[in-house]
Amino acid sequence: MSEAEEKIKRLYGMVENGVTKVDDILKDRLAVLKLDRDRAKTALDRIRAHAAPPTAFDPATVERFGEAMREHITVGATPFRKAYIRTLVDRIEVDDGVVRIVGDKATLEQAIAGQSIAAAGVRRCVPK
């Protein structure tokens, strides 16, 4: 939406500054950009309407979740451990002095809240 809006502004700026004149081609281009902007705005509004509000967790809930996960991950069944880690972790980056475990915040919030998490696709190792 922002991209289409910027393009529209640039075209209007060109007309205002005398770089170009309004002709049929420019009118058509503006119409296409306005349609793109309106479609993107409609999609964004639909996403916002269906998005769940952010969840706030009290410290006790986060602590209980952490304890349960530590127990299940350290002594739980191997298939559970693998599946749960694959669900929460998007990627692991290993540099010379740092290991970063990266995951989606919304997925972690769902896990803490006890909501089901859909299994992701096949994981793979990719050199960075």
C-alpha cells in the first residue's frame, strides 16, 4: 500500500514540477496504482479485522511454561522434543562467537497460551 502511495506521489510531483504532462498513459498508470493501493488497503483491513489482539502473560504463567518446557525438553520423549523445537525454532545461526536461535514471536505466544500450533514444512540446514 505504501509503495503504491509513494509511486502516486512521485507521478503527481512530476506533473506539478512540469517534468511531464497529464496524458492518457499517465492517467491509466495512476488508475492502476490507485487500484493497487486500494486492494492492498482492503487486504490490510481484512488482516487487521481478523488478527487476534496481543496476549499479555503474567510472570507466573511464563514461569510455569518455562518449567514445563525445561522438563519436557530435557527428559520428555524424543519425538515430542524434536517436534516442539521444530515448531518454535525458525532457524539457528552459528557464528564464530555467537549462536542465535530465531523463532516467530506469535508462535511462542501461542505455545505459552497452550494453543495448538500447526506443523511447519520440512526443516533443512542452509549455510549462511
